[in-house]
Amino acid sequence: MTEFEGFEAYTREYDPEARARALQSLLIEEGLLSTDTVDEVIATYEEEIGPLTGARVVARAWTDESFRERLLADGTAALEAMDVDVDTETMEVEFVANDEDTHNLVVCTLCSCYPWAVLGLPPTWYKTPEYRSRAVRDPRGLLREEFELDLAGDVEIQVFDSTSELRYAVLPQRPPGTGDHSEAELVELVSRDSMIGVDRLAGGTAAADGGRAAERDRLADLERDRPAFEAPWQARAFALAVALTEDTPWERFQRRLVSEVDDDSTAPDPDPEAAYYRGWLRALERFVIEGELLDGAAVADRVAEFQAGDRTAHEFVDGDPHGHADGHGHDHAH
């Protein structure tokens, strides 16, 4: 296994955009990926996969008792029956049901394992060290103080820790007074947060918040409407890792991601989304170099070219192996 010599100095010297561009250009040159593959991954996770898929699954379970039983017995098989694309070679999805006496909460204490096929990309807060630790240590306090969900003392809270092999999702209770709703109408009532377990559609009592509910709803709308990625390099790094591990056990990348996320978790960051994807990019760089997919020196040289402006992302569009700057300066390869 090849170590990336001078890795820490390298990450401090070069910006994430140049590093992500360099990885993509070299992987394409080596024939390990294509631009179309990277673009397809990004488009799929930004536009096609998302909480709406999970909402449809929940609504079906609310209206079809036999489907509900199949979903709780074998979530992966039930999802496949609804044509939800789950990569069964790398993960299984299990649904856990809320009831009057039980509330379920999903977390990933390692990094951010999440049922992407059902819920899309995880929200920023799901990836933070604070959520990951407190969900296990003090779930009731977390729900009350951070999500304004004050559960009765006799409601048991069960915490499910997702892994790379097994991802959990919550089947919330059907809200009261919806007996005459159609399945399509019920879909509109299901929130992403209810399928993670930080919202309870039935049986929960919102904490007295002194009028903060309206502000919370406004922020929730902003969270839903914002792009899945805040910068092109985040989308690029995400897509490269997903595409590269299509035929490789995900754990090989995840081990590096867990290490990088843990290393970065001790330093508070005003932008947890950027911090998370910085860890993702660092894990990706270690994955391709220590796995000998790319040469570390070649990566560093290519990054320097991008940062200096000697290369641009224009090469990803035209397939120009040299990709010299031509004055356009557009980043088409999001």
C-alpha cells in the first residue's frame, strides 16, 4: 500500500476544487471513469433520489396492510417491489415502526451511513458529531432541545445505528384524521425528518417554543429547497467515490471516511457541510492513492496545474487530454 507522502501539507496548500478536478481528470485519463458516469451520479442523487421516494413507501404501508408487513419483515425486498433501486450487494434497508408506546430514531455513529435510495442525501445536521453522539447518549434531550419534539415520559425511545451494510429508516405512525385520504394525499404528509425519527407525525407533542415554530418551519423550507451540494467540488468528490466503489466493497472507502470524519470532528467548523465533504475528499484521495489507482506524485502535479489555472474543467466536456486554460473559465462538470 502506498502512503501519500506529505498529505497534510498538500491538503493545506491546495483548495478542494483543484484537488477534486485533478482526481476526476486523472481517473478519466486512466480509463477508470467517464465524465458521463460522474455527471449521472450527481444528477441521480440531486434530482431523482430523495425523500419523496421514502414518502411513497410510507404512504403505501399506511394504506396496504400486506405491504406494511412485508416492509417490516424485509425492507429491501419491499422496496424492490416498488421499483426502488437499492444496491443489495452493498447494503440492506430495514424499516422500524413507531407506535403509541415507541419512538424510533436513526443515527450513524461511524460517519453518515444513510438509506440514500429511500431518503436521498443526508441533511447537514445528520452528519455532525453532535448529532451522532447525542442521539445515543441523550436521545430524549436531543429531540426536545434540537428538534422541538417533546415526547411523553412513558414513550420508549429506541435508537438504531446504521452501518455500511444495514441502513435503517423509520415508518412513522399515520396521522389521526387521515382515514379518508388517498395514498397520493398521504405522501404529502410524510416528512424526511419523520423517516429519520426527529419528527413524529402522530402521538408527539411539540414543545412550547415561545413562537419559534414559524421560524423553524421557515428554516426547514430552506433546508429542503437548497441544492444537495453547496459547491461543485463537493458534488464532484461525492460522485467520484460513488462511481469508483460501484464494483468495489464500500467498506474500503468507508474506513477512510470514518477516519477522516473523526479526525476533523474535534475542531468546530461554522460550516459542517463543507467540513463533512472535506473529510470525504480526503478519504477519496487516500482511497485512490493508497489503493494504487493513481500515483500520488501525479495527483499533486495535476492539482498544482488546476490551482495555477494551467488546466480548467473544460477538458471534462471536450475530452481534451491536455485541458489547457482557454479563457472560458466555466466549470461545466458539476
